[in-house]
Amino acid sequence: MLGPLASGGTAQEAAAFGEVVLISVPYRALEALGQALQAVLAGKIVLDACNPYQPDTAALIREIEACSATIWMEGATIRKAL
């Protein structure tokens, strides 16, 4: 049950509502979500709490460099969180 000041909505509605948006989804979902929300996130601060996991350190570094949230959320100010 939500408290009296809380409300629920879609990812699109939440992104449109917030001045600062925290994104915490499975890492593989970040690209699709970022592309879907790119226009609504432009000009906002986005806290990216998505972390890839790869037992091979070199592969992990390549994945992080290739899959940066900044690519999919152009126009937003991205800050890595957690």
C-alpha cells in the first residue's frame, strides 16, 4: 500500500515527473530504457545505479566503455550512483 503522498506510474510518467531520476534496472535493460526515455530525460539529472557484472575484468571494462548510459540518454546529466 502506498502512503498518502506516494503515487505509482509508468517509467515514462516517473521520468517526466522527476527533476532527478534514479534508474536501477538490470544492466542489460539500460539501453532499451535509455532509448525509450531519452527525450523526457533531456535536461534532467539521471542517477545511474545499474552495474554490469562480468567475472572477466577486461570484458567488464570493454562492456562499460561500450554501453555507457550517456550514449542512450543524450541531453541528460548522468551520474553513476551506488
